[in-house]
Amino acid sequence: MIRKCKLLLFLTNLFLSCFIFSAQATERPRVNEVLLPFKKQLQKALVSGMNEGVVEAISACKTEAPEIAKSLSKSGTYIGRTSHRLRNLDNASPVWVEPILNAYLTNDTDREPRDVLLPGGRTGYVEPIIVQPLCTACHGEAITSEVTTRINELYPEDRAIGFKVGDLRGVFWVELPVEK
């Protein structure tokens, strides 16, 4: 069984490596057009929530983050966040992101963003999200009871706690249409 799992992981990584192209990919400017605003708007929502308290930051993530992703996903461009330990089940990864996320998990020294050629000439991009000290208030090992209560109210199937600073929290992903 272990041999089969190792073989499957090896084949997945081999398959994935056939589709990953240079980190200096020509699509990076297009990726940055949507990813940078996404990150900035998420950060603004989080900081605004944190100014009201950690519990409010959780609520901001619940309501504002999906709306931000939706507003930037247009004209065949899609953007989102996902994780191996989801808080919001609506953030499950697209199929093409899963092998990259798994590669980050199996090699914690490789945190380079990845560009991927997708079927139909589309382009995918994945960038790791690393746990920062501020993240531990909602995702760490020692969360207050007030925060735990709010997380359980909003996310009854939460799996996004117990992280330490420097851990892989998840990834940002962007899917771009064929450039015309």
C-alpha cells in the first residue's frame, strides 16, 4: 500500500512537472493584474476586521473574501484561495491546483510560485500562503474561546487551526484564459 502511494505521488509530480513552465513566465503580468488587487483587498478587509477585534476579522473573512474573489473573477479569469485544511468548504481547490498543493506539502523547502499550462491553452498560477504571526489569532495552536466559538458558528467543519508561524496555510490560485 505504501509503495502504491509513493508511486502515485511520484507519477503525479512527474506529470505535474511536464506542465510547469518557467517562473519567469510571460503570463506573470496578467496574473499580477488580478492577484495583487486580490491580496490588497483581502488585507484591507482583514485589517479592518482586526481593528474591530479578532472575532470581527473572522466575520470579514467569511463575507468579504468570497465577494472579493468573485468581483475579480471575470472574462474567463478565475481567482481564489484554497488549503489542505479548509475552513470554508467553498474554497476547495480546482483539480489542477491539488498536485501543486501536495507538492508544497511534501517539500517544505520549495515555496516557489508555479505557472502551469492548462488544457485549452489556459494558464494557471499558484502561490503559497505562509502563516504569519497575525494569522495565529484565528489559525494557530492557542486560540481564545471567544474566537473558537465564532469559528464554530461560522464554520462547523473547520480544519484550519493548529498552524504555526512559517507553516503552509494554503495557496492563492489564478486561472487565466487564452490571451487573444
